[in-house]
Amino acid sequence: MKAEKKKKIIKTIKIDVDKCNGCQACEVICSALHATPKYSSNNPARARIRVIRDPLADVYVPVFAGEYTAAECAGRDKYTIDGKEYDECAFCRASCPSRDFFKEPDSGLPLKCDMCESDPSLTEPMCVQWCLADALVYEEREEDVEEDVTQEDIELGLEALANAHGWQKVMDTVARMSKKD
Ligand code: SF4
Ligand code: SF4
């Protein structure tokens, strides 16, 4: 299939760890937004963002929930910040069998940050709006991406043309054009 250039909106939340004060407002509002019904409860264990907190060292690191992984990975990352070593896996974004992070506490289902797209009325993700320390800053940019034209795209396009002009005209046109190649 031929690849086509398309515009894609890339959404980013920039995290300034130095500005985070560990207040956990981002966790509270994220869990409330995703409660059923919306805003009916809050429980940071259900949030799609977790703040790794080390108050004694004044270190707070917001981590957004990423992809679910069925198996834990074989490698480990070891972070040292201001001379203190942090747990292996501490800053990983995955919902993974090796720990309880980013799992719905009742069902165990994986949680993933959806950039608040479940609520199209929001102009900015809720965690960004509630972060009064400006540790989270939302940005959007447009990028050209190559997207494969799928069979479904072609069928939808042909169907639209057929509805407008009739199948016979579409088929005659395709036959004429293919002879040109
Ligand atoms: S709301 Fe902002 S300052 Fe508070 S914990 Fe979350 S990222 Fe840190
Ligand atoms: S962007 Fe939305 S879904 Fe993602 S962590 Fe923030 S509040 Fe939760």
C-alpha cells in the first residue's frame, strides 16, 4: 500500500521534576476524572500518574502510566539522584506483573494515561490544570507522518465515490486510468 503524508497532533506533557513539590493533586484529579460516574470519588491508586516521593531528600518525580506489558522485562534500571539510589523499576511507566503500579486496585486491569481524551471538552489534561507548581506543562505540535493507506480507507473512499456517481462510472474510470499505467 502507498504511504501518505498526514498531519498528526503530537501531545506532550513536559515534566519539570525540580518544580514538583509532591502534593499529589495530579493523582487525585486524575483518579476523580476516571471514576464512574465522573468525579464521584478519588483514589490516587486509580490514577494514571504516580508521584514517586522521597520527602527527606526533597525528591518528587511524577511518572505517567504507559503501556501494559504481560511479562516483566529481563533488564533493570538503577537510578541515583543526589547520591540516593532508587528502587529498580521505580520510574518505569509500564503496567507490569512485577509490581502494583498502574493497576486498577479492584480488578487488576492495567491503567494507562489517555491524555484525558475521554473528556473532549478539556482544553488541557486535568493533571496539568491542577498542578499549581507548574511542574506539568502541556504542549501540542503538528508533525508530518507517513500513514499507510489501509484496505478499509480505499473501500470507504470508493463507496463514497459510488454513492455520488454510481458504481459503473467509478469502475469505468478505474479501468481507464489503469490502462494509462
Ligand atoms: S500536582 Fe504538580 S506539584 Fe503536585 S505532585 Fe503532581 S506534578 Fe507534583
Ligand atoms: S493526562 Fe489525564 S489521564 Fe493522563 S495522567 Fe494526567 S489527568 Fe490522568
